[in-house]
Amino acid sequence: MTGVQTCALPILEEAELVLCDMSCLNPNVFFELGIRTSLNKPVCIVKDEHTKKIPFDTGILNYHEYKSTRSEERRVGKECRTRWSPYH
């Protein structure tokens, strides 16, 4: 494996929570989401207000929407960590 797989796999396997921002429809993010969900570990999916639809069936997936400003991005990240933390 090279590139994203080599760097991301250990993080995806070991992280307490992974935040997947689907806003840019980046194929690497979809790949990483697939790996993380196959491991059956917590994922928080977010998208900005400009992304109207994520191109796969999200009917069973919850996501958070945010306005694309730095302060709002930080707020959503904090909210996801709080909601998904096992210590919450």
C-alpha cells in the first residue's frame, strides 16, 4: 500500500473517533469512511451548507451540517467529540 492507505490506516484503526468532512466530495474521505465503518468504530460525518447531497445512500447515516467558517468548523468538531466521546 502507498499514499493515503499507508499513512491513514493506523490512524483509522486506532482513533477514538474519526471526523469525516464530506463537503469537498473528496474520494479519499469516502475511502477512509469505508474503512472506518468496516471496522465498526465511531465516525462523525459532517458537511458544509454548500454541499446539497452526499452521493451515496445517507438515509441510515447521521451527519452534522455547518456553515463554512473557521469558528463554525471548530464548534462542530467540539460537538462531535462531546457527543461521541465514551466519557460523555
